Amino acid sequence: MKLNPSGAHYLVLNDISLGDHTVKTVLITNATQYTGPGAVKALHDQGARVICHDRSFADKRAVSDFMKAYPHTICLHESDPVGIVSELTQEVGTVDAVVSNDAYPITRALIEDVSLEDLRMTFESVLAFPFQLAQLILPGMKSRGNGCFVFVTSARQLRPEPGFSVPTSIRAGTTAFAQALSKEVAAFGIQVNVVAPNYLYSEMYYPRARFIDDEEGRRIIADTVPAGRLGTPEEVGELIAFLVSGKCKFVTGQVIYFTGGWP
């Protein structure tokens, strides 16, 4: 593990030759949350060189736990896109692929009760953050004539529910941004796709105690999701790794719903 003066941590693994392009560096944001663990594992199993951003890595115990699963790591928690890209440049030079795995806790509230602070923080974390990160990384990808973005958003907009206006609308905005971006950069050999989960096991959104260990929670999932269960981190990780792999370069501008058949 290496900790630089800014306090950021990165996970770095080995190179991998994927399709017609060698992916040397893959950045995953919020690596311990949402789809992060599954994506890190899938890319690690394929031999990828992966850089993991996560604010929790400020805690030495979190870094230690992460390194037990993924040895030979450098872990950074730089909190803003400018800092992340600066560290990328210093530590590894260029980045070939970005998995924008952005997450923010959901506060359930009817629209008239929504806190503007919660709205602003969700926007900053889920839309402004990946937007700025893409702005900073794109010039290098354009100059090299290749690159890949996978934006992890949400499938909630397929069936909006009362009390979830903030995550539903802002996640939909990130999906729209990714699709717009795909049109602008396709001619430069840069792929942009979206993975939109719902009913994916994660401690932030569908925690084990509530939806796996609890009988009533399992019944709710079985009655709601045609597949009868939550998706697993391993499954979504394999999907993300495939999109990054270079084996499907002609696939761009797509939204892939990871929902077990819902809605």
C-alpha cells in the first residue's frame, strides 16, 4: 500500500490484454460500495490493473480489510475529481477505462418534504462528480484514440415510486449524460455504456439483514423481482468487466438493465 501526501489511495493490479486493446489501467470510483466489490473482483480475476477510489480508505482498518481481499494494492480516498486525476497522473500516468460507480445514501421523502441539501448532495455525488471526472479524463483518451466509460446508474426511472424522487431523477440524469457523451466521443474510439441496476445486493441499498437474512424481506423480493432474488455483486461485476474488456467495442451508448426481469 502507498499513501501519498494528499491522502488518496489506489488499488493497482496487473495488466490484462483484452480484445484488440490492452487495458492497462481501470479506475473504479467508490470501490467498496454498490457495484464496486463485484467489479473489482471480476477485473482482478481477469488480471486487470485496477485503481480504486473510496473515501472509506481514510480509515486504516478499511484499507487493511480491502488489501486482504486484493493484495498488492495502493489505496487512495481523494475526494474530488481534480485530486483523483492528479493522483492518477502522478502514480500511473494514464487511465484506459473508468467505472463510474457513484453512490449516495437514499433518504425517502415525498417531494414537498425533500431537503434541498439532500437534493444538492445527491446531485453532487451522483451526477456532478462523474461529469467532472469524465471532463478531466477525456482529453487523454481522445489523444490516444481509445478508452471506455461504464457509468453505473439505476433502473428506478423505469417505475418511479413515491418517496424516491431525488435518486430517481438524478440517476436518470446521469444515464442521459452518459448517452449524450457516447455520441460525442464515439468517433474517437471511446466506448460509453450504462449499467442500470435495481434489486442488487449492497449494504447501502439492499442490505443483507433486511432483504436476505430476514424472511419477510426475502418474500418482498420474491414477490417483486421475476428472478425471485437479489442480484449478486459477482454477477454485476462480470457484466462490468465484459463492457470494459474490449471484446465488444461496437457496443456504445447502451443502457443495460441489471434487474432480474423487473419491472
